[in-house]
Amino acid sequence: MSGTRDVPKERIHLVVSPKTKERLTTMQERLDCQSMTEVLRRAIELLDVVTESQDRGDKLVIERADGSSTELHVVF
């Protein structure tokens, strides 16, 4: 990501359960992210897309490798 060093940043402190920390670590490894911050940034971007889609009344559909699909119902 070019230019991200020039963007103002704010540091926050999060308190999470051990299970959440483990999930963050697992996702960091699975996604080959440099940091947990990157995992959280990606998750927030995805959540933004999902909630915007739901606000428009769009359907979220998961298409499986076998060709079947199922509608994803995300409850917030």
C-alpha cells in the first residue's frame, strides 16, 4: 500500500478475550498479514461492504466449490 505512511493514524487499545486473540492470530497466519492491525483493518473493510449491501437490500450469497449456493444472513 503506497502512501499509507503519510496518512494520519491514531493508536487504540483493545481488550479481547483469549479466544478472540487466538482467532486474530489464526487469521493473521491464514491471510499472511504483517500484523493483527492489518487483520482488523481487512475485517472492518469487509464488514463495511456487508452492511452497506444489506442497507441497500442486497442479498449476500456464498457460492460453494461444488456449485451450490446459500444466502448469507448476517445479524448485527
